[in-house]
Amino acid sequence: MLASEIRRKCADRLRSWPQWRWHLDEMFVKINGERYYLWRAVDHEGEVLESFVTKTRDKKAALKILRKSMKRHGRPHVLVIDRLRSYGAAMKAIGNAHRQETGRWLNNRAENSHLPFRRRAPAMQRFRRVRSLQKFASDHASVFNHSNSQRSLTSRQNFRLNRAAALVEWRQLAAA
């Protein structure tokens, strides 16, 4: 199976659960000394659904990440966000204002998803272009999601099969 088919089947299965929730957050990244924002949508298991780089941190950027992720993964039951006002304005524009939750520690899932990215970003020795940051962020997220399966959610046999399939696919992609 291709990674896109696996992702689609996983998303379809998760969407059927009542706890299908997303966590949205943004982080600062410097490119040639200028501040940019990496927006990320993370599901309730910690898998990165979308990453998007913008120069601004406003309603337009929040709308873009929301529309992009909803187009690809459908609508979540609940959106957990921090108290950035851009999210609230974007949620009102989409018509999802009743589905948002904000709280002091509710968005820790998204905050913790930044950590693996932050650990690997220095190996890139600075980003020089927005396109290279966008490519690194999306590739890093897909590889991390692909290789990091939630052991507590599956049986040992399924875990081994999924891990072996992921390894075979990764080797095929790396060889090409």
C-alpha cells in the first residue's frame, strides 16, 4: 500500500470515533534572520496532519491552514487551539466557532509535536528559503508519522506488520 492510502484509511477510521479532535498551533522559525511561522495541525494521537509556512500570523494564514487540512482530512469534531485571536476569527469565517476549545494546557499535544522538529532543524544549519523550510517540515512530518506508530493502540502482531510495511516502503522511497 502507498502512504497516501494508509493515511486515508487511518483518517477514515479515526473520523468515525467521537474523539476525532485536532490541535492547531504555530511556531516561530527564522529564515535568513527573518521571522516566519510554521503552522501545524495535529490529531489527537499526535500525528501531524498538515504543516504550512507563512510570513504573517493573521486570520488569512489561520484560514489557509484550516481549509487545507479540512479539505484533505475532513472536519474534526473538536478543534483545540490556543488563545490566538486569528484562530477565533478564522473559525467564525468557516462556521466552526462552536467546535473550538481553548484552555491553558489543552493544546499540549500540538506543543509537544514541535519538539522532534526542533531537534532535527539545527542539522539543516539554518533555513535559507521558505520553500526549503516547507519541504523539510512536510517531509519530516510524513516520515515521523510513518515510522512512529502508537504501540498502545494496536496488537503486537499488527504493530509488527505495520512497522515492516513502513520499513519496506521507506527503503523503496529511499532507493528511488
